[in-house]
Amino acid sequence: MLTRPALLLRYCAPLLLGVVLWNLSVPEGMDARGWQMMTIFLSTLLGVMVLPIPMSAVTFFGIAALGLTQTLTLKQALSGYSEPITWLIVLAFFISHGFIKTGLGLRMAYCFMRMLGKSTITLGYGMVLTDTVLAPAMPSITARAGAVVYPIMRSIAEVYNSHPGEPSARRMGTFLTLVVFHANAITSGMFLTAMAGNPLVVKLAGDQGVDITWASWAIGAIVPGLLCLAIMPVLLYRISPPQLRETPKAVEMATEKLHELGNFKRDEWIMAGTFVALLVLWVTGRYFGLSAALVALCGVCVLLLSGVLNWDEIKGNKGAWDTMIWFGAFVTMAHFLSEFGVVTFISSSIGSWFEGMPVWLSLIAISVVYYFAHYFFAATTAQISAMYASFLIIMIGAGVHPVGAALTLAYLSNNCAVVTHYGNGPAPILFGAGYVPLATWWKAGLLMSFVYLTIWLTVGTAWMEWLGYFG
């Protein structure tokens, strides 16, 4: 438990930072409003990271500060909440609730377990497949890992007497927990709607004239992403080998659970059909003038009309509305940081580090710096808000094609969460379960980071080059 001085410091740190920065001289090359905007943004970001109060409440203070200091008008300060990209992520939360409510998500998970549960490593691949299938329509990475995949994994581990905080954790629990965490980080980067912060990437890239669609994001990620998912369990099997190799009881357990679920129910059929239709329209919708947000809105309407969801569930989805509050605030701040020239100023200051490098080396160097900077962030969205726009400008300035640069940083923004036990929402939950020692967690994160970077910067760039994303 934190001492009273530590609690006081957590509450006062964002305010103290704001006061100090506000009273410093405005750097040459940046105007006063830009400096004010950056001061409020950094103070809000610090508040989010130390979390003296809930994240959304912190961003409320940031929005209020923008208005009170007259850095922005109130209409400008609230403009992020009218962005379609903000509503896309909220609507995706409603759709993901349908998977959990109807039991379709669990059914899919148990089906994969029954097919692949004969050994510990194939069981890991079952976890990977479950997360991959759910990812396009479940932007809450915490819900995906914590509410669907991890509970099933833990049940299987305990069937084999693999318990957290004990030597028996190594029987299979340690390996499977790492697989669940790494799979979640990889799939989060493979789809625009797979992580709450991804639409912010689209907005920030759009501010620099880079148009990213749901389809272009997914197509660019499909080959390197699947390769990462294919290799990851095998390598984790060597980094943290399970003592138990064969798991026939997992198949029996999955079969029993599927029997309890019974035949496909009406709501599951509707949910499955809506999900498939959403995927098709997210890929093809732009040819019919349908944006991703409009497609998601229509999907939610179908679920409401069919009774799969009801309005009380929409109103009571705290995760969706909570995400909307903080996400809209960050969209506002990110937009005006760019408009007031702050992003350009920072980019020009940092960009000198990479001057004179060949384009390919700049791509690698900038990506590596951006990736490992995540050691200093407790959330992927926080890093995206603080660094994405600047590093995108730096990469473009180094000669990297804008689309390739934007997507490379987008994918790495998710993968980099594996480096620590606090890097994203699922990390504290999975680490806190007690199956994985801290040293093993960080060792696996570091070693696998070099694998992921290698894949995204070799196979990934070659694939995107073939697609024309690198010009």
C-alpha cells in the first residue's frame, strides 16, 4: 500500500509538471499556444500514467484545463467526441459484448481447444486462434484476454494441477500465460478494430495526409502478423518449456463444455452472421461509400433489432463509454498538437539524430527506438498519443514512404507491449495471476521483441513493398 506522501505525490505530480512547464520560456520555433497545448497534454499524460484517479477522470481535467486557460474554445476542446473514429471504437465495444453475452466467443474458444488440445503446444495454438478470430470485433484487449481466453486457459492448467505461485506453475501455466499475452499483443496490431488506441493512429496518420482504411491495415498486417503468431508459441516453448507435454484431458474438458453449451442458439447465429457481414463490409465498404464507423453502427442496429443486445446493455456498457471519454480527449489533443506545430517542432528536433542515414537504416533505427521506448509507458495508447505523430514525421522526413511508415509504426505500437508486465491492459491481469515469475516475463518479452522486430522489418516491409505501401 502506498504511503501518504507517495499518494500526495501521485495526485500533485501532474499539476506540478503543468505549473513548471507553463512558466518556462517558450522554445524558439514554437508559438505560445503550442507550448500551452503541449504543457496540458504532457500533464494529462503523466496523470494517466501515475493514475491518481481513473484514466477518463484525468482526461476530463485535461479538457477543462484547455478551456480554462483559453488554449482552446470549449467547442474545440470537445471536438474529439464528434469524430467518427471515436464512435467506431465505442460501437466495436458494443459488438464485442454480443460475443460474450451470446456465448459465441466461448464456443469458438472451446472448439479450438477440442481440435488442438492434445498437447501443451497445440493447446497454445488454440489460444492463439481464439484471440485471432475474436480480435477484429473485440477492441477491449483486456476483455479479450481476461474475460474469454485466460479463464479457459487457467481452467485447463488447474485440471493438470498447474497452480500459480507454486513450482507446479511450470507444468504448463507459465508457458500458456505467456502465449495468451503475446498472442493478444500481436493480434491487437493486426486489425484496426482490435485495440482501442488503433483508431487514434488512423487519426494521427490522417493529420499527416496518410489515409489508412480497415482493409489496408489488415492486408498489410496479415502476412507478418500470421508469421509472428506461428513462430511465437514454438519459441516460447523453448524460452519457458512446460514440464507437461501431453494434455488429453483438455480435449475432454472442451468436449464437455461444448456439450453443456448445446446446439447453436438463435442469438449465436445472428451474432455470427453480423460478425461476418461486418468483416466483409469493413474490407469492401469504401467502394460503396460506407465508412468503418457507419458499418459498425449498422451492425449494432442489427443486434438491437434482433434482440441480441438491448438498450439497457448499451447504456450500461461502462467500458465503451469510459473509453469514449479518454479517447475523445486524446483525439482532441493530438489534433491540436499537430495544428499548432508542436509535432513538427518535436520531429525536427529529434529528426537530426537520424540525418545522413540510408532510408532502410532510418526505418530500422526509428522503429527500434520507438519500440523500446515502451519501457517508459504503462499503456499503448499513451505511447501512441505521445510519440506516434512525431516519429511518423521523422520517418517520412527520412525518405520512408508515408503509408509504409504509418503502418509499420502502427503495428509496432501494439507488439511493443510485450516488453514489460505493465505495458497494456492485459499485462497486469495475466502477470498478477502468478503463473509467470517477473524475470521470466521480462526475459521472454525482450527475446521475443527482437523476433517481432525482425519479422516486421524484413518480411513485413517486403510484403508491404509488394502491396505498394512503400511506393
